Amino acid sequence: MSTGLIARPSHKFTVGFLILLTSVAIASMVWLLSVDDPVRLKNLIEDDGPVQLVGQIAIALAFALALLYSVIDRSRYGSYLLLSYLLMFYTLREADYHYKLSEYAKASQFKRFFSHELIPISSKLFLASIVILFLVVVYRFLKAGKEPFLRALKARLPWAIFAAFWGMVAFLSQAIDQIPYFHTAVGQVYEEVFEASAEILLLFAVVLFRIQISDD
């Protein structure tokens, strides 16, 4: 039996938190867009800036928690391990670890990485193996988790709602990144705030899922 807000957050809590996060995201965008100095704005939204730092911390925490849960919950070891793999890839991606594969990687889009003539073949093979492993893990995770997730979403469980919102916000941030119209400082503000918001949503989805199954 549910023991209340702490054991299983109510729908009121879920809606309230989503409204709060949306308000903070909008306020952050307004504040960033009010910065007149382009150098200062670049420092705020670039790799070492506070916006990306918030998202990187959130997704790193989600990875650490998933790894911890795989150790303490032996009945769900396999599922948590797959999730921790995915979150590890996510964390490394947000930390721009893929750029460290080659000094030329940052000058090339990911889709051109494998055709870039200055990137060593060893770096290409290493990244290819990572991509293949990632796709295998995604397939296994989705195969095992698709139906439970859809049932949880239909039941409007908080963790599933947060996971669904993560998917929408993450997709929106990547769509903005691919649209030439948004390849400006303003577009980067939108992209980075959406990206950080998505990572916070995913962290809460992991936490709320653990709270729910602990209650059950």
C-alpha cells in the first residue's frame, strides 16, 4: 500500500514539479537572452558553463544511481545494468568524451566522423565498436522494457510520465540543433536549456521508479 507523497509521489506532485521545472527553464532562457555581452553568453552556455554543468551533473547522478541499484537490487540486476550502460553512454556524450577520440573530431560532425580523412582509423574503429555496443544495449533494453513502460504510462505512474517528458524534451533539443535557423546564439540557448531540462527529467524518472518499486 502506498504510504503517501514520500513513498509514491502523487499526480499533483508530478504536475507541480513539471510546472516548476518548466518555469525554471523559461526563466533561465529569459535571463540568458537578456545577456548583451556575447562573450559572457558564450561562457554561460558553452561546455564549462553553468547550464551544461547542471545537465551533466544530473545525468552523471542518474548513471551512478542506476549502477548502485544494479548492485543492491539483485532481482532487477539485468535491467538496471542495461540502464546504467545507456546512462554511461549518455554521460560520456554530454561530457563530449567523443571529441577526445581525435584532435580533429570536434571540427567534424558525428555523421562525418567516419569519412574524415584526418581522423585515424584506430579512432574510427574504436568509436564504431562503441556505437555497435550502444545499439545492442538499446535493443535489449527496449525489448525488455517497452511493454512495462507503456503499461506504466497508461497507468500514469510518475516515473513513466517523467521518462516520456524526457523523450519529448530531448528530441526537441536535438531537433533545434539540426535546424539551420537555430544555428545562432539564441538557438544555442534554447538547445542547451532544453538539453539540461531533459537530463534533470531523466534523473527524476530513475529516482521515482526506485521509489515506486520500493513501495510496491
